[in-house]
Amino acid sequence: MKTSLARIRHGRSKKDFPFLALEEGEYVELLITRSKVGLILLWIGALAILVLLGSAAATSIGALSRNISLKPEAVSSFWLLVVLLLIIVLIMGLVVSKVYLNNKMFVTNKRIFHFSAQSPFVKSSNIIELSKIEDVSFKQNGIIDHLFHFGTIRLSTVGDETTYTFPLVDTPKDELDLISHLVHIQKK
């Protein structure tokens, strides 16, 4: 019974995650992504920049119009520049959101696939054998981490003594428990 269930889970994982090079009998137990709270905070920051930029532009053009007579072409050019800056801020927000969401960790019954992106042009991927993991821990720093229940998962491996971190994870304690359990099973 256990073998047929593993075969079904393997088939489903191959179908759902075709980009993972899963071995025979290997299946995805858990997909870990970054917290949506981080994404919301990112967009609150972008919105604040947009409001400040628009407000500063409106105040500046109003003050200039009262003190000196501006040609309509100059005002139009100024507003065109402001709109372009607003579009750039929006595009940057979209790019940063895409990078943020491209950070993922797939935990299988045998390995961990860790995909990390720092920018659209700086990406890395690591495959970590569960049997090579020596230590699994998580850390929550500050009141915001505790209020929104997110933190950083840390994995240390035997041999090359590499430490892998995955920040801004929702409920890192739950993920930590499952990863620790799977590591324990692999080391039996």
C-alpha cells in the first residue's frame, strides 16, 4: 500500500512541478514561499513613494506658477516627467515583486530544492540532500516577525558546512517541524 501511494504522489509531483528533476519515488511534501506580508510591505513602500512624488510635484508646480509665469509647454513637460517617474516606480515595484515571489523552497521526501533570486539577473539554485542536513532551525527577529508569524529558516549541512537560509517564511515553526521529521526519516 505504501509503495502505491508513493508512486501516486510521485506522479502528481512530476505533473505539478515538471521543472524539478525528481528521482524515482520522490515527491514534493511541502512548497515554502515567502510571506505575503513582505509583498504587502513592499507595495506600501511603493505607494508611499508614489504619493510623495505626486504631492511634491503638485506643490512644486503650484509654487512655481505663483512666483513666475510658466509657459503651458513647460508645465506639460514637467507633468510628463512626473508621470514617467511614477511609471518607473510602478515598473520597479512589479520587478521587485516578481523577484520576491521567485524565491521558493521545495521539500521532497528525499531532498530540498532551494531557488533564490536577488534580482532579475542574479539567481541561484541548490539541491540539498535531506541525509546531509545536520541542523534545521528558524529565527524570528523583532515584533513584526512575531505579530505576522514569519521568520527565517536555516539549514546547515554536513561536510561542506554550508548554511542555507530562507527569509520571510510564513509559520516557519511548522515548516521546521516537517523538515526535521523528514531529515530524521532519511537518516534512519
